[in-house]
Amino acid sequence: MVELRAIHTGERMFTNRRKNFFVSRLGATVITAFASFASVAQTDRVDLPDMGASADTILSRAEEAEYAKALVRQMRAYEVLNEDPLISAYFEDMGFRLASNSNRPDKAFTFVVINQDIVNAFAAPGGVIALYSGLILAADDENEVAGVLAHEIAHVTQQHLYRAIESQQAMTIPLALAMLGLVLVGGGSGEAIQGALLGGQAAAAQAQINFTRQNESEADRIGIQTLSHAGYDPVGMAEFFGKMGRITRSMGEGPPEYLRTHPVSVSRVTEAKDRAENMPKPPPANNRDFYLVQMRLRAQIEEYPDTALEWFAHRLERADISQEETDALFYGQAIALQRKGKYREARQLLKSLIARDQHVAYELQLADLDLDAGEDGAALDRLGGLYHNFAGNHAISMQYSRALLKNRQAGQAETAGVILRQQLLTHPDDPVLYELYAQASNIAGDDVRAKEAIAESYYLRGNIHEAVLQLQKLSEKEDLDYYERARITDRLNELRMELSKLALDH
């Protein structure tokens, strides 16, 4: 039998001090380093790919893809990513809509949400763009978040990250290598990584000032064009930056993390507004889905459901909120009530919402509530209907699979396995899918597939050593058939080669 761990969508809370410290440093320090690659002493040599002399040839497409995947695995290892499929899918769709309408639609991107209540976002080598939960919660509508994403996309498409390396090559290459070597490929302990990041903080801050003066205006200009081409209101970017500046001034505190790495002046906001006003005005946005995702995130990120419930109640007292926002607040309230174990109240709210609008988010949450309350039959019926009507939907497929696996029946596990294999074709880098597939294979009696899937989930969560160990144990089984042994051996060799490369890099 394989030891499996259940993962409940959206319920990972991040209270561990070490994790929070890492994430905050990711926002305050490593991101500055990614964006500016500031000076650091040239001591420890890290043998990463030759970064060349030209900004266009610093990393090949293959190397960019490698670094992007490695960074995401590292973030998963620290358990900082939001893995709720409804939330991640929404911002992935927004990001790819913008990227496909940018000046480099051929560029590869990865969009993630970091579970930390700070106002920040960043672009990293390889086209990884991250939004922090706090930034999403601070936005008034989808156009503001789209504005931030468009700005970060422009930093990538205009090669600003690599131009910073090229312009200061003698000083910045070592830090670039250190950041990419330590942070992306997971070499060293969390404490060692944090120490490496903190070491160049002061120099990074100064380098970032120079970097932003030369490139932020270009990112604004290109980003505004991208917003317009993608059908978002281009004023959203300026409105968000302006709002952050006003918050900072009114509170008399230091600027939000995002403004520390993206300084915003009054003239810059005015200039962005002027550019946006000259762009075609899109039709008014329908913010329903944005508000739903935003309130779902709000209900999840609070450590205690009572805190979330107080926030929702206070917000609902306002007279200036739209029907869209009101429904989203009730939706978030239902999630918080479910977290608190008040199933009856949560069910009443969700059913009243469904009576007005049969939105998939409401239906999924009601099915999730049924599962929590032990109403497994009702959950399966609801999810089966949703799966039939929205075949291929990622969130529905995952929740339906969870429901099918709950009672550990072989027939239902086989059905879940079919669904999950289909999802793995389109989401091959999702560790949660592999964990669910491992459960399905295990219940269905396929111990080999279960262990392969567990190994893959370890790899995607940044634990390559455990992945190799799992496959090594599996390869020693005497009753493997020819195809199983070949498949396992090939993957084991791939991972061992990756480990060997990491050893050489460090």
C-alpha cells in the first residue's frame, strides 16, 4: 500500500513562521534581486547555463522553461502557492489572455498566486509571474489586477530582467547565478537561501532604483497597449498604482511591497492615465467572476473563519456595493461558515445564490459542503451532473474525482482514474492531480501506477530526492512487466541526470 495524503482544495493555511518569513523575503528581497540582479561579492561559483553577452541570448528557450519550472517547484516546496483550481485557473486565464495580446505572443509564461496577504507581484526569469493574495484583495475590479499583470508581462517581453544583467554584467552575474542556483533548483536549506538573499539587499535596493527609472515607463506604455488589445480598461493600471500611493500617504507608513520594487510618482500615474485615455474604451467589465474569486480567496486566507465572517458582515453593511459584489460576499460568507462547521447556514446561503444564478462556483461549493457534511450521494449526483455539462473543466474534474475516491470503492476509483488521466494530458505539472491519481490507482489495485504518481508529485513539489527514492524502490520489484520496468527506468534515469546536474551546479 502507498502512503497517501489528502489535500483539501483551498484549505491550506500558512501559519508556520518559517514559511511566512520565506514568503515575505520572497516579496521584499528575492524579487528585488530577480528584477535587478544587484551586486554581490564574486565568491562561490555556480555553474548554471552560460548567460552570454546579449539580452536576447542570456537564456535559451529551453533554459528559460527549465528555470520557470524549477522556480515553481521551489515555491511548492515551501508550500506558498495557492492550489485552489478555481482561483489559479481564473488568473491563469487572465494572464494568458494578456500574454496572447502582448507584443510577444510567442513568449512562454507561467502565472501563479502566492498565499500571502501582502500587496506585491513580480516577474522572474523564464516568464514566471506571481500575484500575491494581498494584491488581489486590494483591487477594486479585474482591470486593476489585469493592469499589474500587463505591466509585469511587459518587463518580460521587453527583456528588462536580462538587460539589467547585461548592463552591469561584471557585478550582477554572480547574484543572478546565486539566485537561480539557490532559489530555483532548491540547493541548500531554507535558512541558507534566506541568508543568501539578505546578503545583497542593500545593493539590490539601489540597483532597483536605477533599473526602474530606465524601464518602468516602458513597462507602463507596453502594458497599457496590452490591456487595450486584450479588451481590458487600460485605465486600470494607473488607477491601481494611484490607489496604492494614496493608501501609503494616508496611513503614514512605508509603501506596499509592490511600490518598493515599482516606485510610482505622481507624474508617472498622470502619464499612464493620459496614455490610457487615448486608447479605445472597452465595454463595461462584468466583474462577477472576479468578485467571486476575490471573496473565495478572502474566505480562505484568514486563519480563523470568525475573522472572515466579521469582515464579510461589515462589508455587507455598506450601501454602495453592487449586486455582483453582494452575491460574491454571500458566497465568501458561505465558505467561511462551512469552514466553521455551520453547514445549515452555509447551505441556505448557497441555495439562495443558486436560485438566482446557477454559477459553477456555487454548485461546486455546495457539492464540497455535501462532502464535508457526509452527504456523499448528493455530492456525487451534483458533481456528476456538472461533469456531464462541463466535460473537461479542471476544477469540476478534480472535485468529482475527490468525491469518487472518498469511500474507497474500486469501481468509483477506476472512474476517477479515467477522469484524472484526461486532466493530466492538459495539466502535466499539477502535483495535486498526481496525488489524486495515486489514490485512485491505489484503491483500484494498481500499486505500480500509484507509486509512480506519488514519485511525480514529490518531484513537482520540489523534493527530487524523495522522487528518486520512490522510483528506486519501485524498480526493485521483481514482478514488474517489461513496459512497467522500461517506463520506471526511463523516468528514474531522467531524475538521476537532473540530480547530477544540480550537484555539478553547486
